[in-house]
Amino acid sequence: MKLTVVGGGSTYTPELIDGIAGRRTSLAVDEIVLVDPDEHRLSVIGEFSQRLLDHAGHPARVRTTTDLESGAEGAAAVLLQLRVGGQAARRSDETFPLECGCVGQETTGAGGLAKALRTVPVVLDIAERVRKVTGPDTWIVNFTNPVGIVTRALVQSGFRAVGLCNVAIGFQRYVGKLLGAAPEQVRLGHVGLNHLTWERQVLVDGVDVLPRLLSEFGEDVAAHIGLPAELMRRLGVVPSYYLKYFYSHDEVVATQRTEPPRAEVVSLVEKELMGVYADPAVVTKPEALSQRGGAYYSEAAVQLVHALTGGEQGEEHVVNVQNNGTLPFLPDDAVIEVPSIVDSNGAVPLPVAPVEPAFAGLISHVTGYEYLALEAALHGGRDRVANALLAHPLIGQWSIAEKLADQLVAENADLLPWA
Ligand code: G6P
Ligand code: MN
Ligand code: MN
């Protein structure tokens, strides 16, 4: 089978290739095409990817191209992992909201909105061009952030798309290591929206170990997600580490004001990674890659592609999928992140027990914001941007939303089709 990776010049690509190389029997890939506008990155990442496969004894061939259509033609699945505007745009997302006392983050708050506005038009154009050459049945696996909003845009435009994030698989692996269990033994009662989720159950061989995690391992888990153990115990759940931007918003802002933005750190890691990738003697995934946030992203991707392309038998994966009544307090067309049964017909959410008000309220609030964010991304206009900001639970005030809207548009003028 042929796999196409759009944004294949990303420094994350070797992570994905490593995952494919390690799963030769479960995923029969014989061609991987990396598509990217950056020819230099393509050549370095492409050659390194081939060395990784060769070294693992995997027969797949890697091809690189700047031409989306020829890259996607005949693909069984197309993976989207792009970043419009690169680390420079990310740096802006992470810094301009701070002036208003708001969190600077690339997937939530005003920065997340900026990223959505830049990204949705580009991703929809790519999906349209891909569909022309692959036909309508090819699966799109979307890792492009903000995954919830981008996936919603794809699905409501009629594309066959599933959204994926590594938060759930990362927590599954973490628990496995902590308790000495294999990842397959661990199932999560994971609920919410992308980057806004809570684990309400952690089943190891069918037994809920969440109470034990909170009592015996509270401090360890707390350090892992960056929130106090007492908060988790009170809520009786494990929030994802993205919830620190909500539950510890002002503290995060205070810290962010004293530290270099993540974009700067990542740029340095990327520089180092590109140097390592370019060395013909290097044939395995370098240690520096583990400094990126995308750990286990490759496992999740490989498992999901396997389920979507081959599996007659459904497999359970945590994915971003249309709600369709799963969370009855949300519109059907909202995109949620929950365990789902995935096979070649797509992903169907498993039933979810009634969500407690403490979580349902925030989920509803952010879903309202995501709807307005998508309106702004699809139709443009400064006031639509301000409306989305006003609806975001981390912003919510008129004067701040007005100021952030103007700043966001000014910062991104070159990357917004309507500005
Ligand atoms: C996690 C998130 C991804 C995000 C990444 C950022 O993996 O799930 O959605 O892109 O972190 O990692 P970085 O190394 O770029 O900060
Ligand atoms: Mn073309
Ligand atoms: Mn993610």
C-alpha cells in the first residue's frame, strides 16, 4: 500500500517512519511519499527515512515531491501533519496573547484560534486536490492542529477524515509503564474535545485502576500532567496536560512571561535534529526527537491507518470523530475525542456514560468557541475573529477580545486569505 504524508518535510516524519518500520507485519506499506513545499527539508528527511527503513530491513521505498497531486495519487491513506507559517507563526501565537494577560499556546486560546484561521483554508484546499486524484474513498488522517477544529472542517465538508492526537496513547503508555502492564492491557475512559480531555476510567485488564493512580501514584501523575494531585483527587479524574491552561491559567501566563516561547525551544531542537538526520552514518531515530511533544504519535498513526485500511475487525482507538449524539449535550456535528471502534468504514464512537457537569460545562463552552472559530476560518472577517475570542472560556471579556482580534489579524495578515 502507498501512504502519503503531507507535511512530510516535518522533523516529526522520522518518528512516523520508525513506527512503520517496526510494524512490518501489521502494516504492509511498500511506498511512502513525502510531500512538502520545502525541497531542502524533503531531501534530508526523505533520505534519512529511507535509511531508517533499510536499516530495519523494511522493503518500503520513500519518494519525495513538492507536487501534491502526484504524491497523493493511488494512496491508501493520506496523513496531514502541516504547520502553516512554520515556527515563526507559532512563536507569534505563543506571545501576542500574553500582552492581554491571556495564555500563549498554539492550540488553545487566541493562539489556537490564529492557528485555526491560518490552517483550515489550506487543509481544505489540500483535501480537495487530494480527493480529485485519489477519489472519495481514501482516508485522511489528520494530525494538523488544532486537530478538533481542522477535523470538523474536513468532516463537514464531506471528506473521509479522522483526527488523531497523541495525548491518549501517551497516557496509556505512561500508565502501562507505571503499573508494569503492556499498552494493550490499558484502556482509557477518555472524554472531551481535542486538547480538552479527562480520563474518567483507567482499565487495566478490565479493572479500573484510576482510584489507585490517584491515591498511590498521585504525585507522579500530577508531575506528568503539570497539575496538582489534590485537584485530580477532588475531581476524581486525570485531566490531560492541556487542562493546565485552564485550571492554572494565570500561573501559566506568569511563567510564560519569563520563559522563551516553546517555538524557540523547538526551533533549536529542529536545528539539531536536521543536523543529525543529514548525517549518512545515522540509521536510527535520534535521542533528540524525544524532546518533542509527539511521543508515540507514530504508534497511534500506524494503528489507525491499519484499522482504516485493512481491518475487517474493528479496533478500539481514541480518535477525533463526529459526535452524532454520543455526548447528548453537544450538536451532532461537533467533533469530539473519545474511544471509538475503527474499521474500513471509519470511526464510530463507543457509548459514553453521562458526563459530569464539571466537565460537560467546559466541553460545551469550548464547542461553542470551536463552531465560531470555524465560521471565522471559513468566511473570514475581523468581527468573526472577535466573536470566537469572546466565546472562548479563557478570554470571554469584550475589551480583551476586541484587542486580541486586532492583534491576531495584524500578526497573521500575510497568512490569512481574507486579511
Ligand atoms: C503534543 C500534542 C500535539 C502537539 C505537540 C507539540 O504531542 O498532542 O498536538 O503538536 O505536543 O509538541 P512540540 O514538541 O512541537 O511542542
Ligand atoms: Mn500540482
Ligand atoms: Mn495533540
